[in-house]
Amino acid sequence: CGGVMRVAPIGLFANHLNSELTFRLGAEAAALTHGHSSGYLSAGVMASMVRSLALGADIKTAIEESCALLNQYRGHEETLRAVHQAVQLAGEQLDHAVAVGRIGAGWVGEEALAIGLYAVMSSETFVEAVRIAANHSGDSDSTASITGQLWGAKAGIDGMPHRWVTRIDVMRPLLSLAHRAIGQV
């Protein structure tokens, strides 16, 4: 899941990269350390979804666009199945622990991505989404990180609790870096 966790910044270059290049760069960045197709293709989906969300797409559109790109790659089936499972489970009224358990533990890329997607799609707030993604016995720090990245791309800084944001001790340098790198803050 490490590949999925680290590619969100690629998706934030939405004004500079087209969707195909964003997906490919996300997948290639993950492939440096994760050689299984589900390890790097799930990262391509993540980068692609972050791009779509940053451009204003809703989560379902971001998933559809990203899965269309995913389908072009050999070995995509496992990741596609995990994404579809997350979408299906988010549409059901299950206990969150049960739903996350059905997806998996998040130790591998496609499961971590699917848990993050499920948490975002099943929540009304950032806090609720992170709580869902963090409260399981698997790789919960990774799934919560992915959830936060997707939520942030979807809702921006205004979609997070003000009291949490203001406690970030490097906020000014972070905003300055983001502005210089992507011109969107």
C-alpha cells in the first residue's frame, strides 16, 4: 500500500498533466518499489482520482474516469474488483467495521485504496471518514492517510476541521510550497 499512499501529489499537478500521464506517473512511481500490478496500478488509480477531484469532479466521476484508464493496463482486474467492491459496499447500509472487513486489511495497494474510497463515500465529514478508515486491525494508518488525501482533494482545506488545520506547525511553509509547485491553494 506504500505506493498508493505516496502518489497523491502527482494528482495535484492537474493543471500541468493530462489524465493519462497522471495515471502513468502514479503507477510508475509506485512500481519503483512495488512490482506487482495491483501494487502499482492502484497507485495510478489514486493519482488519477486525486487529479479528477482536484479539478472538481465528484467521487463517482473520479472513480469512473480512473477505472477507464485502469482498464487499459494488463493485470488490472484485482484493483478494479477492489474499487468496485468499495463502491458497492458504500451503497449498502452495513456496519463500517463489517464493510471494511469485507474489503480486507489494507496491507496491499488495492485493499488500502478500496478502504479509503469506502470511507470517503460512506461519510459526511472528514472526521467520520478518517475514523472509518483508521478503526480496523489492519494497516489503519495507511488507509486513514489515503482517506485523508482523497477527502482533501475532494473538499480542500475547508473540508477539514479548522482546529486540526490550525495546529499544523508548518502550515505557512506548506502553503507556500504548494502555491509555488501547483499554483492552487
